[in-house]
Amino acid sequence: MWKSWMSIYFLNYVTYYCIITDACLPGYFGPNCAHLCNCRAGSTCKVTGQCKEGCKIGWSGPLCQKENVAYNKPAYQKSDNLTSAELAVDDDISTCAVTLTGMPGWWSVDLGQIYMIKSMFVLTNRLMNLKGVQIYVGREKNMFQMTLCITLRVYGQQASVTCDVPLIGRYVRIINVSGPVILCDVAVYICSSYFFGEECGNQCNCANETEMCNPYTGECSSGCAMGWTGKYCNTECLYRYGQDCRNRCGHCAEGVRCDTMTGFCEEGCEPGWKGIRCDQPCENGTYGENCLSKCGHCRQDEACDVVSGNCRLGCEAGYMDNRCDTVCPHGTYGEDCVFECGHCVHGTICDKVHGFCPAGCHFGWEGVFCSQTCLPGRYGRNCHAECTGCLEGICHPETGKCSKGCTSGRSGPSCDDGCQSGRFGINCEGTCERCKDGEACDPVTGICQAGCLLGFSGSHCLTGCDQGLYGPNCTKKCGFCKKGTVCDSATGLCPDGCVEGYNGDRCMQGHVFNDDSGPQVKIFLGVTIGVVGTMMTIVITCLVLIWQREKLPKKNPPKQHKTSTPVKETSRSIGDTEFGDDVVVV
Ligand SMILES: *[C@@H]1O[C@H](CO)[C@@H](O)[C@H](O)[C@H]1NC(C)=O
Ligand SMILES: *[C@@H]1O[C@H](CO)[C@@H](O)[C@H](O)[C@H]1NC(C)=O
Ligand SMILES: *[C@@H]1O[C@H](CO)[C@@H](O)[C@H](O)[C@H]1NC(C)=O
Ligand SMILES: *[C@@H]1O[C@H](CO)[C@@H](O)[C@H](O)[C@H]1NC(C)=O
Ligand SMILES: *[C@@H]1O[C@H](CO)[C@@H](O)[C@H](O)[C@H]1NC(C)=O
């Protein structure tokens, strides 16, 4: 599309270039190379017709198109001549044609063909002047058929002559009614075909190229050529072109005028315009010089400004800058890139248009845009993991690390691990090394399922046995260990042996008491019975002695009867051990 457009442009330009500046063969110039150069011998003219080294003899003007048609033409004068008449047309002003003095004279030149004559030049010598001289033009030699061009009215040696109206003729005659004629130079100027103006410096600009314009005014009967206007077709179009300058130039670059004939812009177009004449606005979606730039991504498919390329409504999602031709930088998205991306996994880029993270969210983030942190109790990629083992269910959303420690029975940074054997509770800080047979306790409760090591009790087996107890769960009573010693809480063994009267490893076996009664009780009972027995013996003995002293026959006082009954029972049981032989039974 662009290429084909470019090639059309190029072809047009080539065409344009050829029409205007086609090079001519040496010696020719102008449109269709129709004009002859009239440069000095040995040189040729430029494309414009100008001669670098001046004009050849007989030619003058800026383009050497002004011809002196009298040059070297046959000349003659009144018969009583003093010098040759042709000395006035020999291009040498030092030689003059002179007629006899004392009577009126005349001088004439035969131009060889009929011309439209208006412009001439006359030079006499230093002693003479041109006042009163008359110049005639005619088709015939005959003086009476000639028309007066001008009667010179000023003194002077030389005169540029312009007839009041152009005259048609082949012969030019110069007459002095008051005296002889002395002429050193006479020129009759004619413009070359298709040139006009005082100096023949203007080319005809007729619509019909074959029409020769008026050689003095430039007027054309066919109207003016493209690029020219005015009554005489000598005003060039200004910022216009074509027939009668009817058309306005397009928007050529830098305010340059378009070609007055074709309207082409040689230097290209102003921003916002295109075409060989720069008269077509940029199509939607293009801008700049010659519309060569493509619009960026304007919002709502708006066409950008054809000159600057700026988008008026801002950019569509994913682009930014005035021209919306910059892709959103890393970390931004949306219209004009005003939004910041969320937390895409490993810093990957988010979708420049919608902002979502195509590869998912980074650890600790969730939501369509990965802009929300995980809800409490969740962590990890897309917050899929739960903070299960954490105390209060709270963990770091990114790492899963439990900020407040682990729940009972769990350990490790993320509380993924159980307790080591022998530990339990929150963060596994509790120890439970006293379970039976070295078994692990329940990691959560710390309870020893199978009971405790010997010598310990309680659900966590942390309590040693109370003094006097031993064995599994401290459920057994110690025996009668030696005074001041305690049995081993695990085995029940007495370290220093038994209280007197007991034996066995655990001092459980005694003489009287079964295993269930302690040695202290036995001692207490023995001593009590001994004392009571002794005292009663003494009392009874005294009573007997008193009774025998006062009244021998008086027997059985009431007091003795009262106490004798309980003693009878106990003394029978203890009598064997301590008091046996001493006790007196009544
Ligand atoms: C005078 O004119 C005649 C004819 O035009 C010519 O032949 C003659 O040479 C001229 N005389 C002089 C002195 O040049
Ligand atoms: C014409 O004749 C007059 C009078 O003799 C003289 O002054 C004048 O210079 C003559 N003009 C020319 C051009 O010879
Ligand atoms: C142009 O002018 C020539 C004569 O000058 C005439 O023959 C010819 O028909 C004209 N052409 C046009 C297109 O008028
Ligand atoms: C260019 O865009 C304008 C509005 O933005 C629209 O009216 C016009 O039809 C479009 N022209 C082309 C050729 O697409
Ligand atoms: C010790 O206590 C535990 C629980 O407290 C119980 O399961 C176990 O049977 C007890 N063992 C004995 C020997 O009493």
C-alpha cells in the first residue's frame, strides 16, 4: 500500500521534472527546445537561455533574443554621398555614413523582409545632433509610401527610439530636412519569435503554444498559458497554478509556492497533507509530512491529529505519550498506562491492556490483578495454602511462616512438622520423657497413654511419688524402713534396711502386724499397754496391801471391776510380745 503510493508519487515527480527542465541539445533552450541560443561564437546558453559570455554580434537583451535586424543590411543614401551608407550598420560606431553638406539629406536601410517595427537606436557623431530628424518605416522604398515613426525633438547625439505605434515595414529611412545626415550607428530591434518586451526578455505565455504573442505587449489571442495571467499574460501565478491561475496551490512544505503550471509541490507537503499537489488531507490513521507517519493507538480508534500525530482523547489501553506510540513501561497497564500492575509471580509483567497477571500471582497475593494480600489464615502462590499449624491460624502471607508460633503438637517455621518424641504442646515446648517404657506421649495433650515410669504419676507423669508411696502411678505404700529413711519411689526398696521387727526388701514383713499396719502403731500400742499394765499392777497391789492392813475379810472394790474388762482383751494379744511374763491376770 505504502510502496505503491510511493512509486506513484515518484513517477509523478519524474514527469514533473521532465516537463520543466528537460535538457535541450546544445544551442537550443526553452519549452520543447524551440528557441535558438544567440550567444557569442563558441559558447552556448544555459537551460534558461542566458549566455555566459554575452551575445553574438547583432543580438542583445538578457536572453540574447533582441535582434538588430539592420546589422550588415544593405544601406544607401542621397547620391551626393561622401562615405558609404553601410558604415552606419557595420556595428562600428567609429565609422559614420555622411551625406554632402549644405543641403537636406537622407539615409535608408533595406531590412530584407517585413517586420513589425517599434524600437530603434540612432547615433550621430559628436559635432551633430538629432533634433528635427524624422524616421519613416515603409513596405516600399518609395518615400511617399512610408509612414512617419517619429520626429526627434531633443538635442543629443544618440536616441533610443520607440514609434508611437508599431509599424509594418521593410525599409527604414532617416531624413534631415535642415541639413546633411551623419549617422554612425543605426539599429532596428526585433524580438525573436515567442519573445516580447523592451529587451525581449519575456517569453510568450499563450495558451496555444503555437501562437506568437504580441512582440511588444505579450498579449495572446488564445488566452494565457498555464501559470500566467493578466491582460498580457506576463504575470506569473502567485500561490496559484494552471489556466488563468484558477487553482490554489496545495499545502507545500515550508510555504514554498507550487509550480505555477502543474501545481506540484517540489519540496513535499506540510504536515497533514499529501499528494503531488499536497491538496489531500492525511487519511485517517496517518499524520505528518506527506502523511508518512502512522498514528499511534488512540483511544476509541480516534484518528490522531494530522499535523502533530497527537491523540486528543488519550491512549487506548496499553499505550501512552501524546502520540500513544509508547508501550506501557514495565509495571503499568491500562489507558495511558495510568494503572500499576499488581504482584505478578516472580515480577513477571502484567497484561498491558487489562492488568491481569498471566502467570498468576506472587506468593502472598491473590485476586484478578494480584493486588490483594491473602486473607488471614492463607498464604503462598495465589493464597492456596492454609496456615493450618499456626497458633491463632495466622502466618506470613508470602512465606507461610507462623508469626505467633505453632499450635499444640506442631513445630517448624511453617508448623508443618510434628513434635519430636518426648515433646508435646504449643511449639512442642513441653517435655514428656517419663512415660512408661520410654514411649512418646500424646504430642498434643502430653498424656502418657500407657502410664508413667515407676516413681512418677499424673497424666503427664511429671509428679514424683509422695513420701511413703512408690511404684506404678505411685499407688503402693512403702514398708517400715529404718527411721529417717524413705523407700525408693520406683522400687519401694528401703535403702538402709528396716525398722526393728520388720524384714524383707521392702520391710513389709513383721511379727504381729500384717503388712498393712506400720511399725509406729505397733510401738505405740506396745508402750501404752506396757505402761497401763504396770500402773494397774501397782494400783492393785496398793489396794490389796491397804485392804489386807485394815479389814482382811473386805473384798472386790468397784473401781477394779471397771478397768479390768478392756485390759483383759488387749493384754491377751500383746502379752506374747512385750509383757508376757510380767502381766498379772486377775
Ligand atoms: C556613394 O554612393 C554610391 C551608391 O550608393 C557608392 O557607389 C559610392 O561608392 C559612394 N561614394 C563614396 C565616396 O563612398
Ligand atoms: C541636420 O542638419 C542640421 C543643420 O545643418 C545639423 O545641425 C544636424 O546636426 C543635422 N543632423 C544630422 C543627424 O546630421
Ligand atoms: C493554435 O494556433 C495555430 C495557429 O497559430 C492554429 O493553427 C491552431 O489550430 C491553434 N490550436 C489550438 C488548439 O487552438
Ligand atoms: C475518518 O474518521 C472520521 C471520524 O473519526 C470519520 O468520520 C471518517 O469517515 C473517517 N474516514 C475514513 C476514510 O475512514
Ligand atoms: C496408671 O495411670 C494410667 C492413667 O492415669 C492408667 O491408664 C494405668 O492403668 C495406671 N496403671 C496402673 C498400674 O495403675
